[in-house]
Amino acid sequence: MRFFVYLIVFFSFFDLFSQLPVISPFATSLGASSFIVGLSVGIYSFSNVFGNIISGILTDRKGPFYILLFGLLTSALSLFSYALIEGSATLIGVRFLHGLTEGLIVPAAFTFLANGSERSKRGRNAAISGAFVGLAAIFGPAYSGIVSVHTSVVTIMAINGTFMVLLTIGAFLFLRSFTYVRKVKTETQKAVKPLAFFRHPGIIRAFLGAFFLMFSQGVLALVLPLKVEFLQYDAKTTGMLLSVFGFVAVLIFLLPVNRIFDFARPMLTLAIGLFLMSASMLFLSQVDQLSLMLTAMIVYGMGFALLFPSINSLLIDSTKPETRGKAYGFFYAFFSFGVVVGSSAIGILDLGSQHAFMLASGILFLAGVFTVIGLRKDIQPVDKTTTIQ
């Protein structure tokens, strides 16, 4: 069962990352204006936020199985609907629908994994799920880039949709019989209001960790290609740099070193991860040699690898199974929101690559300091005692 849910996580993020190289050119090919091109990219993350939140709420009420099944099926339909796009209006509509339906999948999948994990292994299991996300980040853009040369964006989305249909069938066959799938709304669920999550120190740091992780990804996605181009390297160099950080992260996720996440305090590894990512951004702002940029991306990969399992472990430690779906819904909403803020804030400020990386480094450093402040606190699961009255 667990491996199948990992496959769902992989293909959900694979679908996300495979869009990155092709959506802007696809929108341009339809004759869209620059504004519509940007909107077609951003509206996916915007609607994804709402999908994440809806998924979290419904997962606690109906159980992750039903929401996962519905999310996979509707996501497949939204992917096939790319064939119906004829202009800017239908493009924006399909992108909104795609982001909304895709947002239903990940919180339900991670709730499945979290509720089926032994506490002593929750860190290692989070690292393995992070490895599948990292693999999707490596292979997704390469797949769509290669396939788009020979076919079209509609074909890429149809292939992704076929994967989603197969996963829907597999989920129905393999996941419906697990006893920890919750189907009733308990008194604990009724007692805990959403605002209670934002008063719990562990959950706050998990949410902020998710936000700043993807904030840094948004900055990298926007600024790194510009720096590489300024240094007169080609686009393949950008891909290589991003792949380096992905491979480093995946190695840490899968090698025996991942046991550190089972016994180290999540707040400690979270803080170290933020500081490493901050250092890599600062280093990127100062260096121009390719070898030094590779070194910076290796450090970034190490920070990424420490951060992702830490925020998942912190969320598991800070919640109970009855309310974990709702918590994961907000958690992945912060993921989506971080990408939007990271890329758009740098774009609005119109910063050069050096100052953009320095600003990102400073923000990540402050986030690390805030996390360190919480190290002395004993994190208990959120329950009715932390409910906003």
C-alpha cells in the first residue's frame, strides 16, 4: 500500500513539474498576451491553494481514500480537457480546473502515509516521500521537454491523464480496505477549528517551512536562468544546476543517513536546512564561476533534504489523526502560495540576480532564527485545548 501511495505522490508532482517548460510556450502559441501567459502559469498555483484546503477539510470528514479517488479522477479529466482549449479564455479555465483538482490529491495522499506510519519511523518515511518528490522534479521537466519536441502539449497532458486514470483504478483496488481510513467525524474533529492550527508553535513552523521551501524554489526558478544567461551559458546549464540539487536531495532521502530524521528533533533539522539554503543563496549571489555555482546547488540540495522531512515530521508530531487531513490541506496550500510569492515578489521588485539571491538568503536566515527560537518548546499535538473560542 505505502509504495502505491508513493507512486501517487510521484505522479502528482511529476504532472506539476512536467508543466513548467511547456505552459508558457503553449500559451504564446495560442496568441495570448504577456499578461495571459503569466496568468496561465500563476492561476494553476492559485487554484491549487483552494484545492489543498478543500482536500484537507474533506479528508478529515470523509477519510483520505474517497478524496484521493475523487482527486485522481477529476485531475485526469482536467488533463484530457487540454484538448478542448481554443483560446485564452478556455486556457485560463482549464488551468484553473487543473490546479483545483490536482490540489485535492497531495494532502489526502500524505494523510494516508502519515496515519499509517509508526511514530518511530515517521521521519524516515517522510524522507522517502521526499525522494519521490525529488525524482519528479528531476524527470518531469526533462520528459515534457523531450516529448514536446516531437508531439504537443495536448499529448503530454493526455499521457499524464492516462497515468492518473491508471492510478485511480489502482487506488480503488489497493487502498479501500485499510482500517485507518477514517469515515466519521469525531468529537476531536468538531472541537478543533482551523484557526487553532495557527496558534500551535509546531504547526506554525511546519507551515512556514513549507512556505519558505517553495519560496526559495520560486526564486530559483525565476532568477537562476537569468543569472546563467547573463554569464553566457545555455539553458542546459540551468537544467544541470537544478538537477544537481535534486540528485543530492534524493541521495540523502534514500541512503541510510535518512535515519537521522527518526531521532533528531524536527525543529533542529528544519533550522539547519533553512540556514544551509540561506547560505547557498548568499553564495549564489556572489559567485560567477560554474564550479562554484555547482557547489552552491549541492549545499542547497542538502538544505532541501533536511527541510522537507522535518516539516512533515513536525506536522505529524503536532497533530492527531482525526485532524491531520485538515492540517495537511493548509500545509500544501502554503507550498503553493510560496511558489507564487517567491517568483512574483522578485519580479515586482525588479531586482537583479545578485540582490534577488541576497534578499532570499536574508529571508531564509530569519526563518531559521525563528525556528531556533522554538527549540526549547515541547511540541504537543493540537487538540480542543488549543481551539480558538
